[in-house]
Amino acid sequence: MTTHKLLLLPGDGIGVEAMVQVERIIAFFNDRGGDNTFVTETELVGGACIDAHNVAVTDETMAKADAADAIIFGAVGGPTWDHVPYEIRPEAGLLRLRKDLDLFANLRPAICYPALADASSLKRELVEGLDILIVRELTGGTYFGEPKEIVTLENGEKRAVDTTVYTTGEIQRIVRVAFDLAAKRGNTVHSAEKRNVMRTGVLWHEVVTETHKADGSGVKLEHILADNCAMQLVRNPKQFDVIVTDNLFGDVLSDAAAMLTGSLGMLPSASLGAPDEKTGRRKALYEPVHGSAPDIAGQNLANPIATIASFGMALRYSLDMATEADLIDAAVASVLDEGLRTGDIMQDGMTQVGTDGMGDAILAALAKLST
Ligand code: IPM
Ligand code: MG
């Protein structure tokens, strides 16, 4: 019998109501019995944590995050905290978790469920069967480079600086993750950078090329400029298998890729650290790609599927529970096949349900599929 320690960080906005549905699924697995059980702790993060403690994540929560087998994260931010100083803002909590736990590898799958191909803004034939994995570097680049500041010049003007920095080692470790994953999928990696403009792009291109030579896995490597990659994603997305890219380009390209599948409300992600030398275990945080959606928060309108699928990724990548992860994926697919939709993926002839209703249906499908 294995007990898995989960830290739940619902955060703000729809993060809170989506996490409620994940807790119901955790309870389902615990009630069912079997070799795996879960213990959960829930803590504040983001704006909710600022309101209570004036920081976006506390040191106590960081210690729990460090000790957890997996962290399930909701979403952070919203206009309520627009006035909060930049250093304290809700997003700082998520960035601290990523940086302090060294979660450098962010996996963002963009998969188009057949039932949703018509919900995409692209034509069905362009997206049907789409299965892209974006591997985004998550602890370096423009997000964390120093200096990062706004200074006032002698003439009274202000000057803002962000710095993009990458070292050989940082590029090597993320591209190795991409090669390993591609070898288990479509065997092709596109590496996206801006070597025509940026020094970090020149180094990125060089290190990726050398790492590929040394890797010898037989994975096919293509280099692509990041702006062309954005264009190709909306022109012919099915040409891609795995895309590896830096932190900032990865942020932008993954939103574009996500929307191809019909809705941001569908997509999970995993942020992984390096395997521990002794145990082989990776620190890991799982979160939906979507944000806190303050405009629809608290109204039972949010789509909980991305957060539920993030929990599914935790089962698969951190907890060695692939059977249960498959079960969650099958339950989601069957509910979509039945025609149930939250507002974000609603189409003619389908049945609209709320966050709770979607949770009810997924639980019912889980119960049915697991008998
Ligand atoms: C994401 C989000 C975050 C990011 C924000 C909330 C800081 O957009 O995970 O893609 O920019 O990385
Ligand atoms: Mg983003």
C-alpha cells in the first residue's frame, strides 16, 4: 500500500472551484480502495495568500511543497490585486515555486479530443488528431534574468530592463527532456529560438545541435525561428510533434497551441525538476494552462477539465499510476462524447453544464469505467 502526499494550491478565481472537482476525484479513488491512497493538504497561494499573509506564498507552504509527492496548482491573479506592488503580486507565488523547486521542465500537451474538433477556431481537418507537446524551459531566460528593473534617468525619463540569460547546462537539460519524450512519441523535435536577433538564440541553437549529436537517440531535429513557429502553428499544426523552446517563447507558443484544441479550459501541464540522484523522484507541480478567469469565477461556469487532467498527469508522471491516469482520460473523453459541455466549449446541439455538473458527469463515468 502506497500513500501519496499531495499539496493542493487552488489559488484564485476559477482555480478554487476547479480544485473542488479534483478533490472529489481524489475522494473517489480513496473510497474505492486499492494499493494507492492519497493524503492531501490545502494551502493558500497567489492573491488569496496576499490577503491573508501579505506574500503570494509563505515559507511554510514552500516547505510543504518541497516535501510533497506532487503539487496540484489551480490559478492565480485577478484585478483585485492590480494595486499590489510588483514584488508581492499573485504571480510571484507561482514563480517562486517554479524557481525554488527548480522545476525547469514544463510539459504542455496540446491534444485535440475528436469530440471538440469543431470547437477550434481552425478548420476540423487542420486540428483533428492534433497531438503536440510543448517543452518549455521554466526557470531561466527573460523571466528570471538580472538586471530586471525600472530606473529613473537623469533627464527624468524612466528606463525598463529585462534580461534574457541562458547557460549551456540550462539548455542541455531541457533539450534532453525533449529528446527523451520525443523518442516515446512521434520522434521529432522542433527547437524554436530567435538566433537571427538574440545571442541567447545563437547559443540555444548551438547547444541543441551539439546535444542532439551526442544524444544519438535517432530523434529527428528541426530548428525553427520562434516567430515562424507561431505562424506554422496556425497554418499547419499537425507538422509538429515536440516543440522545445525557452521560457518566454514557450509562454506565448503554448497559449497559441492550446487554443487550437478548442479551449484553454482543456489543457493540463506538468512542471518537473531533475530526478533525485538517490530516489530517482522528480519534484513536480501540475497546473492547468489557463489562468484564474476572474470574469467567470464563482459562477459555476468554469471548465474543470484542465485541472482534472493536470491531476491525471500527476498520477502518470509522479505517482506511477498510469492505469488511473488512463481512466481519467477515458472518463473525460466519454463525457465529451455524450455531448456535455461547459460554456467555453459549448456548441449547437450539445448540453451545457456547469463546473459541478461536469464534475458529476466525470465521476459517474469514472465509476462506470472502473467496474
Ligand atoms: C503560464 C502563465 C504564467 C507565466 C503567469 C501566470 C506568471 O501565463 O503559466 O503560462 O507567464 O508563466
Ligand atoms: Mg502563459
